[in-house]
Amino acid sequence: MLDRLPLRARLMLALAAMSLLSIGLAALLARWVTVREFERFFQEKKRSEFAVAAEAHYREQGDWRNLAAGPLAPRPVPAGRRSPPPNFALADAMGRVVGEAPPYRLGETVAAAALAGGQGLVIDGRRVGTVLDAERRPGLNDRERQFLAATDQALLWAGLGSLALAQLLAAALVRGLVRPLRQLTGAIQAMAAGGVHHPVPVHSRDELGELSLAFNQMRAALERANEARRQMTADVAHDLRNPLTVISGHLEGLRDGLLRPTPERFEALHAEAQQLLRLVEDLRLLSLADAGELPLQPLWLEPERLVQRLLAALRPQAAAAGIALSSACDGTLPRLWADGERLAQVLTNLLTNAIRHTPPGGQVVLAAFVEDPDLVLEVRDTGEGMDPETLPRIFDRFYRADPARSDAASGLGLAIARSIVQAQGGSLTAASEGPGRGSRLTIRLPLGGSGMKTLDVSTGFP
């Protein structure tokens, strides 16, 4: 039943029940204390009045004779009713009961503990007796009962007022709790419906505020992901359209007899088809990496031999561009448990990019060294460098720092490189001191291959 009520109603009911219980307990405790203290005060007042009357009787008589005509005289009662027993007993200086009242009987000796709890009667510096509380306590008169009734009424009104105030405060508190939740619910429903969703306001720094902040961060991340997906779709369509347009145009010309089937024309068609195959293969690698199924064949390899092999393969390209390509290895490096071919693919991509973006006369260095517990492979160049706005985005898919470039680069190379490195338990980062001051791309791989996701190349399964 309660689970069908709105959260606001359930919170109000819970707070009302808690307030009612707390105020009720407080009122009962206050009434109990009030009645107890009032009865204690009334008992002490009556005892003092009895003690004054007893002292006056002793001063007048010189002893405790004729008490029945003095403080212990029966009180007048309506005809036909017996006079109630006295509310107090009286013991003389020796502790013998001279004025009885249950449970004290005339002539018995009262125990010292009971005498100590009574009210002593002292005349001229001498204790002449003790007033003792009887079993029957003094009754309240009408005025005193009215006082207690007025106290009960005041407690009732105070409790009702406190309950009303507590409900007002609870309503404000519940509103402050429910409003952010409603805003979050509305934003989530708008997001689920695919509509425009704006950041929800953050009203506080408590858990609800943190929830709103986390939702805003998630919304921003989702917007970036959607924008990246749209951009990726547009880029894929663009990169597919260009070679397909060239191939389609050549084939139509050949079909209609407008173009002659020359070896050069077939070579151009083959080059466009190869570009399509490279793009499709790059997309396949990225999809495998995203799914955690990138096939790896880790082996123990020697980093120095890998570095020298790559330099030998790329030196002609660097020399043709007028760039000095060299290595910097620190002594004897430990063997590395990694997929050598995948790692060579990554380093080739980084070195090719460095050569492409370094002007003639510049330098590109492939360094290898150990920073415990990692082996570090670093590609440094003296080329164009990157500005602070470009640097965080170079690993985004299809991102090109210069969109006007007409080279065959798909914009997926660095994204693939980072995925391959991460699949081997490492990291790939980039740094630059600014435009014209070169770049540095750093690969860190754990020695021993810890964290590598080793997959069977034949099946693609772990």
C-alpha cells in the first residue's frame, strides 16, 4: 500500500510518525516529571504544616499528650463516613510512636533508618520528635487538581503546536529532497526519449548535490560520445565516399568506352581499393579493441633489436624527407613480454607521423629506457608540435589536426595505436611544449607483461 504512494507522501508520513512519537514521548515524560515533582512539593508542604502544628502543640503542652486534640485531631467528614487515617505519624525524642498512622502503631519504636528519613522537630536546640510519612499520602484539593489539569492541557497544546511546526519543517525538508530527484527524473526521461536535455541545477553539496553533479558529468560525456559517434559516421562516410567515387568513375568510363583500360588506370583503381581495405581493416581493429578481443601473440622480445629493425625500415623515408632518424637506448635493456608485430605497428605509426610533421633538417629520435616497473619507448621529434587545444584530442578517432590535409591518413592511426598499447597493459601519452617546438609520444609497457590481455590469434578468444 505505502509503496504506491509518491516519495513525497511517504517521507511526510514517516516524518509525521517520527514527530508524533517523539513529541508524545516528550509530553509523557514532561507530565510524569511534573506530577512527580508536584506531588513531592505537596507532600513536603503538608509535612511542614504538620510539623509546625506539632511544634506549636509541644510548646503549649510541654510534652506529646493530648495529640488527638491537636495536630492528629480527626478531620471533619460528612455524616455517615469514617474519618480517614492521618497522613503523618509522630515519634518522640526516643523514637517511640506517640501519634500513630499506618504503618506506625502507637508505642512501637521506629527504626533509626526511618527516623533519619523523617522531619525532625527541634525546640530550643533540642530534638523533641520526628514527623514520619504514613502510608496514605495527602489528597489534592480542587485547586491543585485544576493546576495539574491546566498543566496537561498546556502540554497537549504545546505538543500539537510542536507537531504542526515539525510538519512545516518536514514539508520544507521533503521539498528540498524531492525537487532535485524530480529534476533528475525529468532529465533522465528526456534523455531516454532522445530529446534535448540540459544540465540539472546543483542545489547543495550533499549526496543529492553529488548525484546531480554526477548526472551532469554523465550527460556531458554522453553528449561528447554522441557527437563523436556522429562525427565518426560522417568521417567514415567521407573516407569511403572518396575512393568509391574514384573507382565508380573509372569503372563507368571503362564500361562506356570513354576510358582505355591501361595499366596505369588499373593501378590507380588498385590503389583506391587498397585505401578502402586499409580503412576497413582499421575499423575492424578498433572494433576488436573496443570489445576486448584484439588478437595478440606475446613473445619475449629484445627492445634494442626491435628499435634497430624499425629504424632500418624507415631510414629511407626519413632521408627522402631530409630528416635525421636515430635511436637512444640506455645500455642493455631487459627483455619484454609483448606482441612484437603489434608493437612494431604502433611504433611505425608514431615514427611515420613524426617524419610527416617534421620539416627538412629536423630530427626524429626513437628512445628506449627503463623506468621501474615499466619499459619506456619514446618517439621525439623537432617538428611542428601541438597547441594545448589539439593535444588532448589527437587520440580521438578520425581527428586530424589539419582537416585540409589531403594525404591518405584516415585519422584512426593514433586511436588504433593507443588501443593496441592498452591491450598489452600499457599506456600511450602525448606531450608538446607548443607549436614549432616538437612533440613527444611515450609508450609505457610493464616489464613481464602484467595486465596483458593474451588472446589466441586463431580464434580471437582468451
